[in-house]
Amino acid sequence: MNAPSGLGDSGAPTSSPSISWTDQRLVGACLRGDERAWSLLVEKYKSLVYSIAIRHGASPDEAADLFQTVWVDVYKELGSLRKRDSLRSWLISVTRHKCYHWRRKHHREMLSRTEIASLESDHRLAVDPIPLDDLERDQLVREAIYTLPERCRELIQLLFYSQPPLRYREVAQQLGLAIGSIGFIRGRCLKRLQRTLEKHGLT
């Protein structure tokens, strides 16, 4: 999917986009038709969107479909976003909306006609299982990781986000490091991450 273009953004040309850019700056570049900025925007928030779908009970395949649907909507509506610095909250709302309707459809397909009648008054499907604060916090942690030096970023991703979890030996092989150095580098990187999180009041 190419970046949205021709949407009338008046910002001046900028340097090559970076995932560390603010949402406002990335969105501005997207609206100027910068495909690199669009790719980075998806990269920045892909885990957030996917995790919401999974935590709503979607299978990996269903979550992948929801992921695509969400980004199609974002692609279409990005130009109408008034507060670009509120992109994260808006994206959470879009994803929740898609997941809510997916859950309703999924449940309706599994119910008898008698049960469907009672479903309309059942408020349980409208209750989002994920507190907004948790979603915001998880995304801020991911964004803090993006600001780390490349080696720290890769190390943390391999140690804490790989499924299944990797052993030190496997991490060392992938990064070309000595096994004995992983623990030391891990501690140093986590301290840098902690300092970044403290700036955002997350520790």
C-alpha cells in the first residue's frame, strides 16, 4: 500500500523519515506522499494493532485480516485526522471498533436464531477487555525501544519479544556476539531503556 498523497499537506520537505520521528511529523510526511514515512508509521504501530486483535480473541489469521482492514481505514482517513499528535489514541479507537464488529459477527455466526435475539441486548460484547492505559503503556514501551541504539534494540527484541523465547546462545549467534557478553550488554541496554521510560513517567 502506497502512502496517501495529494491530500493538501502544506509542510515543507524534510529529511529522510525515521521511526523516531513524532507522530505529527510522520503523518505530515505521509500526507505528502512519502512512502518511506508510511512504511515507518505501519512499523511503529503494527504490534499495537495486532495485539489488540489477538487480545480480543482473534486467531493469528483473523488478527492478520483485522490488521489489514485497520490500515486500509487509516490510509483512507489519515487526511481527516485533526490532531496528528493524537494518532495513537485514534488508532486504538479504530482498531477497537473493527474488533468489536468482528466479535459481534463471529458470535452471531456461532449462535442459533433464538440466541441471536438475546445477543442484541447483551452488553458483554461491548465491553472492551483491554484497559486503554495498558494499551498506551505497551505502545510507549515499544516506542522507547525504538530510540535505543541499534544493538540494544535488536537485543531487547530478541530476548523479550521472540516467540518462543530465545536462549543466550541463539541471541549471540544472531548478533555475532560472545555468549558471555549477552548478560552484560542486556543489563546496560535495560538501564538505558529504564532512563527513557522514566522520562515518560512509566517506571
